[in-house]
Amino acid sequence: MSIYEFTKGKKVDVDYETGYHFVITYLSENKLHWDALSKIAEGAPAHEDEPYTSYDLGDGKYMVNWIEESGLVVSQIADFANGRVYAFMTWPDENARGKRAELLHKGTLKIMD
């Protein structure tokens, strides 16, 4: 089952321990919408629609990946069975190794009715 089928018609609350908090809606098999509820980077948008790809890892776990217009890349493991989320984010940064900054974080997620 795809993550779209799993969450169809509902929103997903994603709350990272790093202070980032989002609500994600999977609009179709290849497009999602996110809204930032808290901390965002300076100059970053508060919401966007993104093309995404995902894999069903089984047991209520999904790997979800997208590239934002700004160049920010998100690779996320959404573990609905245990209410946990893990993400690796990377974005352009001329002063960082490989000219990419990175953030690895974890948190909670839940499907909202």
C-alpha cells in the first residue's frame, strides 16, 4: 500500500526533537503539501507543495523523499506503527563540506483525523 493510500484524506503531524514541526498532506501518489507549524529557516517558506517518491518498507513504515525548490533535500522514514519519524535533510551551503549543510533528526508522527 502506498503512503498516499495509507493517509488518504488525512493530515500527518510530524514533530521533530530539533524544534521543527510540520503537518504533511499527501495529495496524490507523487505530490505532497507541507505546512510549517514552528521553527523555519530564515527566508524559508512556511508551506509548499512538493513532488515526492516513496517506498513501502512494510509494517507501517515508509521511506519518503523530496527535493524542494530551494535545493533542500528531505529523506524521511515515517514509522506509523511506532509513531516515530527520522529524517536527513541537506541543503546548499558554500561553507559546508561538499557545499551541502546537513541535519539528521528524529521525532514523532501521527495521523490526524
